[in-house]
Amino acid sequence: LADSGEDLIAFSTESDYAANIEKAEALAPAVERAEPTQEMTLVDTPNAKTIAELVEQHGLPIEKTVKTLFVKASDEIDAPIIAL
């Protein structure tokens, strides 16, 4: 690799993969996941503006919590919304 460039390069020693550090992609390692101990539940959180507030109010572990916010931008468009 040249010493003249400013960018960092990510590369694999086990394959021919190399990419600019800003564009490099990686796959998460495959791990075995434990079976869930509880069913997912929908929780109304109108007063929790952040994840920190949500976990404090409901006594939830932060690493197992997702908060999704839906905003209706127009009354004229009636389309389904999908969030992941």
C-alpha cells in the first residue's frame, strides 16, 4: 500500500477483499441465539422521548429495547408505513 494517501484501507489476510475504510463492509459473525423468555409486547410510551427515559420508566434492560417513532407528515397521504 502507498504511504502517500490519507485514507485507511481495511483488508482481509484470508481473502482478496480490500476497501477504503469509509466504504468497507463486514458481516456479523453467525452466533447461536437463545430462545426468547418472553413474548414481545407493545408498550405505549408517550412521555418517553429517549431510550434512557423509556428504560427508566418501565424497568427494561436497555440492550433489549427498541423505540420506534412514527410521524404522520400529511393528512392527504394515506399509505402504510413499515419500520424495522
